[in-house]
Amino acid sequence: MKTILVAEDNDGNYILMTYILKKNYNIVRAVNGQEAVDKIAEGGIDMILMDIKMPIMDGLEATKIIRKDHPDLPIIALTANAYESDRESAFEAGCNDFIAKPVNCQTTLDIIAKYINK
């Protein structure tokens, strides 16, 4: 079973993501960008769902750092900031795709499958 790192500081959003993902994927949590960077360095992660607004280090900065050593790791931005400028910032940082909150279960699973089941 593939493992997805959910980088999300909000407990409610994390619980929702586990509900959506738990049947098909192993789930690991990071509560901030620095923790996401550290967990990726440990290995065993197949994809990241990266919240953009997090404490200590935001998702954009974490994505830039992770991209340096893991250029092929799928990183999906997961954010309530759904403006076009936010989408562009996510892609510029190195995200492969973008999911706006509140998430749609089927859309989320479809986007994940597009990258993780290659």
C-alpha cells in the first residue's frame, strides 16, 4: 500500500483527509513544513498532500526544499486559498497539482490516483 504524507496543522482537516484516504493508502502526518521536510528525509513516502499555510515553515517553503532532493515526488497543494495567484505560487514552488478546500472526496481521490498510480 502506498504512503501519503498529509502535511496539515488543522486537526479537523487532517481527520477529514484520513477519512478520505484510509481505505486505499497508509497515512503519515506532519503538522508543519519543517516536520514534512524531516519525514521526507526519513523515506518511505510516495506522495505529499501539502497544506500551504502552516506554522514554523509554510508549505511553499517546504515544497522548495523537498524538490531539491526529490524532483519526482508528487506534491499536491492543499489549501483554502483558492485564488489564481495561490495556484501559481504553488506551481512555482514545485507542486504538481492543487486541491482547494473544502475538498471534494472524489476529486481528491482522482487527483491522487493520477500521480500515485503511475
